[in-house]
Amino acid sequence: MMKNICVVGCGKIGRLHSRNLSKFSNLFFHSRSRSSAEKLNQGFNGKGIFNRFDEVLRSPDIDAVVISTPPKFHKEQIIQSLQARKSILVEKPMCISEAEINEIEKTLGETGDNAFLMVAENYYYKPSLKKIKQLLEERYIGEIQSVLVKKVFEQPTTGWKSNYGALLEGGIHFIALISGIFDDTPDKIDA
């Protein structure tokens, strides 16, 4: 049975998620820009659009949401979706502060197993990560003493993305890479 998923935020990343999900689910759309929602609804043979986020959450037809809005909206959208018992795929970063993480964790704990929350961080699923882990497990390169990961080119951010610094566009992937390789979180991050 195909699930009904609402893509919340119909920009570039919303389009990417829509393309990936359109073969496996019935898609609905919501965006601050109605024309963006209408465009994706038409382009991906969607089942409809919602004018307001609370309409998405109240709809018994929606099983899950894909949150691809700017990060400043994520915390509230996640908490409201959890409270509405909707499963969630949220684009990275999940939120923008430790306090927001704590609020989300509290709400997630209160909802129990009634909802699912996943952050869309693609580095966890890269074949290179699997290969690196395999080489480390086989001790192919010996025992790791320390790891330094550095990006060798600048990735400029524009628009709303410029408010979040180096971790949004590139750095967050390296944190995920290190966390995935070692099944742990880094001790220190400089950005």
C-alpha cells in the first residue's frame, strides 16, 4: 500500500525528495509559496496541495511529512508533526541549537513509538563510508590515532543559508562521515 506523504517546503531539496519518493508514494505538497507547491504537485503527479501546515497535520490522509524548509522552521514543524503522530523525514540540519534538540527529544519521548523521525543526511549511506569502515575493521591501515577532515574548497552560501555558517552546507556532512565511520561523535569541531 502506498503511503501518503506531504512534502513541506517546495524548493530545490523538496523537488529532490519528491523525485525520489514519487515512485513509491502518493505525494501532497505545502509551501510558503503556493505556486511552488502547485508546480511540484503538477510535476510529480501529486494528489493535492495544502495551504497551511496545520491543515497537513490535521489531515487523516497524510501518513508522513518530508520537511525541507529552512532550518529556522524545523524545530516547530518537527514538534507539531510528532504531536500529530506523523512520521518525519527532516532535511539536515535537524535544528539549529542544543536547546532545540532537547525540545525535540522531549517531544519524541512523549510520543513513544507513534511516530518516526529521521534526518536526511546522505553521508551515512555512501558506499565509500561502508568501504572505509570495512578497511578499518580489517585493520588494513592499522590503529587510528586521530582523524582530521578538511574541505579543500569553499562552498559559498546565499540567501537564508548564509545565516548558518560553514556547518550547514559542507561541514555537517563531515561530522556525519566521522560519526558513521567510528559509530561515535567527534570530541571537537571547528568551523
